Amino acid sequence: MLKYLREDIKTLKSYEVNQEEFRVKLDANEGIEWMDGKNRYPDDSCTILKERLANKLGKKTSELLIGNGSSELIELVMKAYLEYGEIVVSISPTFSMYKLYTIINKGVYEEYPLKDMQKLDVEGFMEFVKLKKPKIIILSNPNNPTGSIISRENILRIVEDCDCMVILDEAYIEFADVEIQDYTREYKNLVVLRTFSKAYALAGIRLGYMIGNEEIIEYINRVRSPYNINTITQNLGLEALDNEVEIMKNISLIKIERERVFKKLKDLGFKPFPSQANFIFFKGKETLSYDLARKKILIRAFSGELKGYYRISIGRPEENDLALKAIEEALNETGHN
């Protein structure tokens, strides 16, 4: 959206990649082939992957931007819109990289606390936004690390009423019990980010995508590095889209296991937070992660204001069983949680 765009980006030209057909290609300083065409740079536009995603989402390819994980896409929005000293607003607690990317891009990060670390007071948040006058709002939904979700009605209210760009980070949306949809055609100041790292279980290939108004995508594309998605990643993304049935089975299994792990943690005396993601957030004794690490079980331990809080990912049933058994043993060894 031109209104919020950095002044120096308005005249910036995108890096142009020659996509013409060829018999001999000697224009890109590529090496001599020796490994199945890997000497060639990847398709800069991710043409086939975009077409498949556009078909799946009911979008035009011009409404999509492919990123090296959704993390790269977060930073691209900031590169395109955030001027020195301008404010980025988010909620607390949330994904720690939002603050880091803001600082790297010379912005000022402000956070609004969730009530009981779960519920967003939308009225209070709107007042906070009016006070801070941010250039960008970024919301993780479902939220990492709490697993809570902001209703679509409240998200749209924020987008409508706030005079700034809104980044909606939906990395975990496939695990939520809500209809998956976006409103980027209706609202030019909204971009939605999704990833292949979570529901598609492809964190190792670093692949994400942005949905936005065509004008927004064109501007953000100006600050993207050329060839940011390698050929192998593009091919694996296509393979994942060919296996939607298997992906849906895994999502269903994770939802079932999420409820089972939640109940077991409650039975053990913890107070886990209800989750709409593929993890559960809970509070325990400060040595819990250390006790589990000694048993070769790793969960995420937080520090600072969240010291004593933990996030456990939902894995395969046998992995969850081993983790829950280790947690129970750790409690029995110390006598409290």
C-alpha cells in the first residue's frame, strides 16, 4: 500500500531475471553442469509453485510472494515499510523474532500484554494502537507460544480501524478449529503469512508464502533478494501439495494427540493453556526442562518474564508417551510440579 511504503522504495526497481527460453544459456555466470541441472539458478518467480498455491487458495499468482520461510517474509514487510524510529506493535507474549526483526530494521517495538497470557482485550489493544501510532502491527494467530487465537471478527476490526499495515502470521492456522480464509482483497493494509514448516512438516526446507493485495505484493517484491527459493525447496513444496491427504491425516492426528497431552498434563497437576496450535504452553517448576533433558527429552523452556513456563510440541503418539512418562517421573522424583 503506497500510503505506508518507505519513500525510498517507491522508486526502487525490482531485480530483473531473464526468463526467456534458450538453446545456449551464457548470461548468468553459471558453472558447467555436472549434477543434473543444478548449475542453473532457480526459477526466481517460483512460477509453478505459485500457480499451484494460487489454484489451491483461489488467488492470482500476483497475490502471492514466496519466502525462505515465513520469517523472511516478516522481514521483507519491515524492509519495505518501516522507516527509522517507526513503531511496530504486537502482543505479549508472542514470537520473539518480531522484536528482533524490528530492532534490526531500526524500528521501535511496543507490546500489549494478553490478559492472563491468553485473551486479547481488543478494546484496550485498539486504544494502545491509537496511542502508539505504529507503522506495522504484527499478530501471531494462533499465537506462539500460548496457542490462543484471536477471532476473525476481532482481527478484521483491528485491520479496519488501525491506520497502519497489519501482518497476520498464520504459521499454525491449519491446527486451529476455525475456517481458514483471508481478506487481503478487501483490505489493502493486510498481509497474511503461512508456512510449510508446521502442518506440512517441512521445516527443513524453509518455505513460506505471503498472501496480499497485488499492489502490496509488487512493492514488497522490490526488496526481495533474487533467487531466494532454491530449486530443491520449490520441488519439495510441489511434492507436499501433491500429498494433501497425508497432510490432513497428520493434522487430525496432532489435534487428537493435543487433547490427550492436554488432559494428561492436567491430571499431573499442571495448568496447561488451551491450544489451537501444534503445541501446549504450561507452567512448571523451574528445573523441569533440565530434569527432562537428563532423560533425553527436549521441551522449550522460556526465560525472563516467562521463566518457569514451557512449550511442548505435539509429536507422534509414541513420542508424546515418552515425554509424558518422563514428566511424570520428574514430578515423582521431586514431589511437586
